[in-house]
Amino acid sequence: MAENGMRVGGGASGADVGDYSNGNHEHELGQETLKGATRLNETAQKYMQELLAERSRMENHFPLAVKLIDEALERIQLNGRIPTREQYADVYQQRTIRLSQKVHVPIKDKKFNYVGKLLGPKGNSLRRLQEETQCKIVILGRFSMKDRVREEELRNSADAKYAHLNLPLHVEVSTVAPPAEAYARIAYALAEIRRYLIPDKHDDIRQEQFRELMEDPEAAKKITIRQQQQQQQQEPSSKRVRLSGPPGPGQQQQQVQQTQDFHHQQQQQQMMFNQQQNFQQRF
């Protein structure tokens, strides 16, 4: 086991290497199970059920024991089996290892939607991030599901698949590769994920997500309708152009045209602002 929470699993078969396209988490796809999760053998599943049963009985009385049980559940979920001994990396023969690292997701700034920024429109940002880093990236923990009621039900279900809902909100990054390559992939993924955790609503990532959203006709139509409804509820905030002196017929027509152009420009600016606000609220 490596330092700072980095976990190393045993050697994996070649069929497991590079399968990172199914790491989308349930907040994105609305599913009840995580695709691409480590498969548990029958013995490990039974052991996890026993651990969860004991955890539910001692949760309010033995907090330290509960913490140890949570750590054991994490190790089993990572490796897919009951851990027996510390694993070593074979760099000479370049045997593949399964490497995993949890990343804390800040929740102090409640006005910023970190999960939405990580996912992007229809989960496309997370998919691209997985393809670029060659890592499986999954959003787990408390508040990782969009449906809070459903999340609470699953948290209390004592199902081993949802044991992660008892943990704080986090991102789990994992990969399967030869040792040096695996650590390089994880390092690259951590650097990229940090960019998504910066609470900036107007950075390059957000701007690209907004442009991508507007390219979707259905999503753009919804934003436009919502923006028009907001404009109807708001009174015009633009200042009227003052006319000085009694204008002649030509001057009056010119000033009316200038006033209309001014109002049109203000409406366009307000429309862009409202679209940005709607996008930030949606994601």
C-alpha cells in the first residue's frame, strides 16, 4: 500500500487494461449501480454484508470501530476480494497493477456546483477526462446522487454496492497498467481534476461547457424559453435616451432609431447574461 491514501491492487489480466469508458457515476446517468465497478467474488460480497450489518449495530456507540470497518469496505471494493497481504509492484517483469486514489471534493462553497462542473453537459466532460487520462474516474460519497431521497434509501439499505454513500463526497481515480505507467496516469489525472475543482464560473472549462450546451438544440431552446420568461418578469432596466430641444422630423426619426438600437443592444447583453446564469444554475 502506498502513502497518502494511494492504494495498489494485485496484478490484473490484460482484458482489464484500458477499459475506462464505463466509469460514469450515477448522478450523471441516473442509474442505481456504478458501471465498470470492481467485480466482487461471492466470498467478498458475503464478508461485506457482515461488515455492514455490524456497522449498523455499532454506529452510534463505537465510532473508531466504524471507521475501521469503513476502511475495510474500501479495500474490498478496490480489489474485489478480501485483502490478505500487502501487494508489491513487479517493475522488472512489468506486471500490471490496479492503482487507485481518492480525491477530496470541497463542499465549503455551497454556491458552486463542483459535481456539475466535473460532469459537464450530459457527462461529456467526465468522459473526455477519462479518455485523456486513461483512468476510470467516479464521483462517490455523500451527496454524489442527484436524488437525495433515493440516496438516503440506498445508504440505509446495507447493500455493499452503496457503502461509499457513508463516506464524504470524493472522486475516485483508478487505472490498471504497469507500475510506472499507472503512477504516471494517476498523476496526470490528479492535475487535470484540480482544474475542475477551482470554483471559477467563467474559466475556460465553464465557457467550453456553455458553448457545448448551446450546440444542443433542445437544451438551447429550454434556456431561451427560460430567459424570455425572466425578461417578461423584469422591468426594463436600460436608461432612456434624452432628447434635447424640439427635434425636426429627420432628427426625431434618427433619435428614435438610436433609442431602438440602444434598447436592442441592452436586450442582447441581458440575454447573454441570463443564458450564463441559467447554465451555471443547471450545472
